[in-house]
Amino acid sequence: MIELVYALQQIKAISYGKVSINKIITIFDKIFNIDLKDSHHAFHRMKTRAKSRTVFLDELKDRKSGSAGMPRP
């Protein structure tokens, strides 16, 4: 989830990038009823991953490009 939050903020998908990471995390906490309080450390761990910094997002891309996924209209 932290990857998604940082990705959304990085591409300025929420309020044209005018919302801080902390505010987005607070919103995600409330919407999804989760606790992302350790987000700063999680982001640091993401940056130091050996293979890929965006494992979750890579998985989404892989599933989207495969035959499984959302049916076409």
C-alpha cells in the first residue's frame, strides 16, 4: 500500500500533487481501516530493495498484462 501511496503522490494524481505524503497516508488509513504509521521506514526499505523497489506495482502490471484480470467489455 505504501508503494501505491508514493506512486500516486509522485505522479501528482491526488490534488495535482499538492497533498503531502503524510496526508495521503492518513486518508488511506481511514478509507481502508489500516495502519500505515511506519510509512517512512517502509519507504526507506523500498528504496533499498535489491531486485525491485516496486514489488507490489510490478505485480499489478504483470497481472494486467496477462490473460487473467478484468474482463473486456
